[in-house]
Amino acid sequence: MIKYIAEGFVLRQNRQKGRTMKKKVMAVVVLLVLICFSFSYAAGLGPIRPLGNKKVCIGFENDYVFSRPIKAKVDVLGGKIKESNNNFLLLGLGLTKYFNIYTRLGAGNLTEQLEWSGGSDQAIQYQYGFKWAVGANGLYKFKNNLGIGFDAQFNMSSNRAKSVSGTSNPVLEVKGPVNIYETQLSPYITYDLNINKDVKVMPYIGGYYSFYRIHKGIDLSDQEGGGYWTYDEKIRGNQNLGVLGGFEVAFLKHLIFKIEGRFLAETAVSTSLIYKF
């Protein structure tokens, strides 16, 4: 009898510890969500973990690029995307056991810091404009919880200039659009951590190649009337290669939280909260 009582007591203690651990994990996840959505926005990789054959997801994604160095050859010598805020609706579909396709629809703005050949330094601010993306990724998992994945995506945005700050020359004449195109290819490795049956964590790390181009439709001129036709500048990313890393947390059976950082080609943070059907 004493033996059975002792075994029951131990079993109740283990169950209590399991519930306590689950609550702690959930508290950490919720805290991360609140912290990340309070200061960061960014468009990173699509859903890391395969959704499953014919499974769909819908989510909200935020984008914040702190800095992306750019270069050109004519009147514009270089500069950077000083900051860029983007908000998306994310839709995903699992085509097979290993393969997802996804799209992003949303809006974003940006501030562009330009270094002119004449020595001036200006920041052109662009208002919110339409931004969209299409992508696909796949993940193959090995028996030792390691996985290898690949993500390919195309992003495009269109924004109109609204103001110029910094030096007074050259001046903005036509507040036309700026169109930004980016193709990104990203291999990465993952590791599957099953905290319990309801919480799964997948950290990942990898690299990416970014083909980034800016096409302008705005006109600027100097005080003597000389023109600067920035749409002929062929402005592009200063660095094509970058590194990325993050983790994806699946919890409460249907929710997925992901945070990702990207470096070298840009400095950016990506956060998303997804509901999987």
C-alpha cells in the first residue's frame, strides 16, 4: 500500500512539473511575441517547417530593415536604405510533405540616404506603397533531427517620394515613384526541438544571395537647372551575399511564431505570427 501511495505521489509531482514547464515555455513564447512586435518589422523566409500536403496557413508579418548599403555609378555614388517599414498578410500552401509555396501582400515605406558626386548627402523619404512577394521553400529532415532547406522568393514594391532632407541641392522636382525589385535565394540548415507534444522549436541558420535593384521615376535638379536623372543610375545593393538565422516556434497546435535576423547584405529583423489550418 505504501509503495502504491509513493508511486502515485511521484506521478502527481511529475505531472505538476510538466504543467509548470509548459506554462513557462508558453510564457516565454508570448513574451517574445510581444517584445518583437513592439519594435521590429521584416520580410524574411517563408514558413520554415513544411505545412503538410494541401495544408494552408494565414498570418501577419512585419518588416524592419535598419540599413541596406547601396551603390551606383553616375551622379549618385552610393548611400543606403536608412530604414524601411513593411506590413504584410502572409498566405501559405503546403504542396507536398516537404514543399511550401507562399505569397505576401502589404504596404511599406522607406528612407533613402544618397551620396552625390558633388559632395552633398540627402535623405529622400517615400510614403507607404504597395508591396508584394511570391516564394517557395522546401525542407528535408533527417533522422537525427537535422534538416536542410532552400527558399526562393521575389519581392517588389512601389513608393512615391514625398520629401527631401539634408542639403538643399539638388532639389526634388517631380515626386514620382521608386520601384524596388529583389530576388533572394537562401539555403539553410535546421534542428528540430520537441519541447513537448504541444510545443516544437526549430532554430535555423544559413546564407542568402540577394539580387536587389532600385528603379526611380523622380527628377531632381541643381540650382542652375542641371538635371539629375536618378532612374538612369542603376542603383543596386552594395553586397549580394548575406547570412541569416532565427527560430520558428509551433505551439497550441495551430499557431506558429517566427523571428529572423539578416546581416551583411542588409541589417534587418523579421517577425511573423501564423495560424495553420
